[in-house]
Amino acid sequence: MERPDLEDLVLRVKDLPVVPAIAQKLFETLEDPDVSIDRVEGLIEKDPGLVARVLKVVNSSFYGYGGKIGTVKEAIVILGFKTLRSILLAASVKGIYKRFGAVERLIWEHSLYTAFLSKLVMEEENPSWGEDAFVCGILHNVGMVVMDNEYPERFREVTEGFYSHGIPLHEGEERVFGFNHRDVGALLVKRWRFPSFLEKVIRHQDEPEVFRGKDPYLYTLTKALYNGKGLCYLMGKGFGSRGRPRPARFLMKKEKVMDLMKKAKELDEGIRMEGFL
């Protein structure tokens, strides 16, 4: 059977609504350093469903306001634009899945936990970049979702190789597709005109050293994602963590891993309690 072409795959799904059209417009708007609160509020309020999801997440236990935020403007003023961007993604990204069976649930669980854990790691190092780490986490496996959406039989071959024979996912993808989910994800976020750091971090998510000594921001961000994924595997959350899990790997000391795992357990309770899964 002929292998899919990477560019053709991305062209087929470039208009996939990873977030609602209004939210995608918001992403572009939030990149403008001079954007006003009223402008952002007006865009969100065009989509009542988005308003409801944003307010639900804002009032969850993660942000500590417990039902006190009643308007979109309040949410923007209190949380700021970067946190709002994270909430938009967390509230909307599940819409990318064409199916939501066992494999898809595990991919989503892994992406969600990695997002929260990457933010947790980053807040220990540079809190101002925490929301960027969250966004990287929630989207780091978007290429895997697209491969599963468009070629479910081929992707099943990859997952069977992983669970039955211990073939690493990226190696299985290369064998079956000729490329891997990092290639697909990086190209997709570029086509969606998402911030440029996402393309670079998604492509090099397992090799932060690429940026060491060259770009402190990208190195720190990619390292946070790498360590967030490690915590996710250690917790046994999501795809790649069940059955024949890959070993958890870290770019931080064992003592720091153990300290973060204590915080991760509290985070786990909040994620399940708030119904993010």
C-alpha cells in the first residue's frame, strides 16, 4: 500500500476546526500587543457556547475563583490574555477528534495531563512562560490525532506495534507512514498560523538540546514539555503510558521529580474533579 504524503495529509486537514472559528480568530487577535480588552470580549461573546466553556473553566478549582467570575470581561481582566488563550484551547481542542474510542481517549488524556504538568514544571523555572508551556502540552500530539483521524487502519498498526512489540511510537509511525506525528503537528500549527514557537517546540519536543545555547526561551519551553511528558508517563496517564509504557525520562534532578510528583497528584484530583477528561 502506498504511503501517505506529509504535505497532502496536512492539506487535507488544514481547515480542521481544532478550535471554533471565533477562537482561531482570537488566537490571531491575542498576538497583537495593542489589542484591547473590549475587542477580545466582543469576539468571545459572538459564540455563546465558547462563553459558557470559558466561564466554566475560569471558575474551576484551578484558578481559585470558585464561581465568582460571571462575565467575560472579568475573566479577561483577572486572568490576562495568555491564560485566556490556554483556556480557549483546553475548552475547545477535543473538537478535533473524528472518533472518541479507547485510543482517542488515551491520546486526549495524555495531551491534557502533559499540558497541566508542563505548566507546573515551567512555573518552577519561569512563571511568566507557564501558559506557553500549557499550550505546547495540549497541542504536542495534535499530529497523532490527525494521523488517527485520516488513516485509522494505518495508525492501528502503529499502536499494535507499540503495545504488542514495544516499538516506539515515532519509529512505528516512520515505518508505516514515512513520517511521524511531530512532523505532522509542526506543519499543522504553521498552516493554522499559530504562534511560531509552537511549530519549533512540537517538532523538537523530544530533543530540547537543539535549542541549548541558541535560544533560552525555546530551550526552557521544550525542556518543560519534555519533563511534563516524563511526569505524565510516571503517573501512568494516557497514550504511551498504558500497556507497555516508555520509560519516564527527565532533564532535572531526581529530587525535583519527586517534589513535582507530589504536586502532580493534587493536580490529578483537580483534573478529574472538574471533568476535563
